[in-house]
Amino acid sequence: MGQKFFISFNSADRTKAHWIAWILKDAGHQVAVHDWEIPAGGNAPLWMNSKLAWADRLIAIVSPDYAPARYSPIEWASQIWEDPDGKKGSVIPVIVRPTSEMPPLLRGLSRIDLTSCTEDEARRRLINGMDVPAAPALKPAFERIESEPPVSEHAGPDEKPTFVPYVKHIVIFERLMLAALFIGVVNTALQYKELSAGPGGAPLVLSVFFGGVIVMLTLILLISRKGSNVAKWIFMIFAGLLFANYIPVLADFLDRGLVGILSICQTAMQAIAIYLLFTRESQLWFASHARPRKIKPNAKLI
């Protein structure tokens, strides 16, 4: 159902005021414009008194000529008096020309600015500005909030901590492990002739090596991007087997030249990466990705 608007304006803004009145009328509202209703010889003060009582709201067409005009304040001041705290939105200032000095009583009111915009944009601002504010019919879009890890004393032992999308130690873990994988590729290339001379030859060496790289890369990304605890412990099993093979022969690596040095660097990177998985920062991060336990319908609560 449309609203009833009293259009208050100065004669210098007549064209703009008539356009505003026409747009509102076309949108289903009723408007009171003295140029459209008072005939020659009509009584303007009586018309004003009648229409101000009739109108739901008053639209003040604000421009540099509006504020100092003689009759304009009489029109909008009467509506301000009826709605001093502005809860009803009885007076709506509509700016049609840049105005540096707003009337004091209008300064605190929300306004509609129609300056420096196209006709379509001005129509949209005007129509939308007349609507009474209300909650949207559809749920607003969710905006992701980036946050730091929660402080441990603020996360109880039985509650799921706040979701933490990024922590420094997990990022360093990923970079160290990707670097270690790259070193493994280089080392395998350097030893390719030696390894391919063994049982199974080159096809077996390549299939085992690249199969292992794919498995390790998958585990690393599941850990660093998804916070998977399952992937973390599978990774730990593989890492433990590798360390069990490497540690007894670490002293011999120095006698193998570049291959040995790269192997020592790779082992050190893996050790640091594993340590980073168990820092407090990383533990909070893994906990924030854990799914809350579901209670079975028939379970007894103690």
C-alpha cells in the first residue's frame, strides 16, 4: 500500500520537485504538490494546513535555495514537531543540489542524495529510500572471518575451539615437506643409474619412487590444507619407517658426496616438519578442524 507524501520545495527547484513527485506517484504513492492542486485564486495556507494533516510524511527538497526560503521551514518544522525523535521518519530530506548549510533541525536526519547520479540511479535511490527498513527476506551472505588461534585458557577441554583457517607452523611444515620431496626427486635422479641396476630395473625404481611421492604429497596436503588428524598419523608412520632406515646410516652419508649432503638436509627438514606438527599452535589448529562427537540417541548421559 502506497504512502502519502507532502512535497516541500522552493520554486528554484520546481522541475526537480515535480520529477520526484511523479516518480513517487508512478510507484504507487500519493503526493501533494501545490502546483498541481491549487487553482488560480486558491488559498495556499489553507491547502498547506489540510495537506500537512493528510500526509504520512514530508519530503523536503533541499538545495541552497531551500533553507533560507520563507515558507519552507513552516512546512517541515510542523512535521518535526510531531516526530521530534525521528522514529516515524516524518521528514525525509532529499538533496537535489550540493548544499553546504543544512537547516539545524534537518542535519541529524537520514537523507537521500540525488546529486551526481544518472536518472535511473536517482529513481532507485528515491524509491528505495522511501521503504521502511526491515530485516531481509533471505539470509545475508556469509562473510568469512580470518582469525588468530584461540588462547588456550579460553578453550575448554571438552569444547571445540574456534575454527582457525591459518597458522604459521602448519604453513612452514608444508613448505619444509615440499622442499624435502623436491630434494628426494633430485637425489633419485642423481642415483638413477645405480638404482636402476638393481633388481627390477628402472621401471620398478620409478614406479616405487613416484608412487611414494604421490602418497606423501597427498598426506602433506591433507594435513596442511584440511587439518586431517588421520593423515597426520599415517604420515608419522611413514616418517618413522624412513627414520628407522636413515638414522643408522647417517654417518655414512658424508662419504657419498652431494647425494649424502642432500640426504642429510632432507632428513633434517623432515624432522623439523614433524616437530612443528606437535607445537601448541598446531594442536589448536588440528582441534579446530576436528568434527564434534555425535551422541547416539540411546546413549546414557552421566
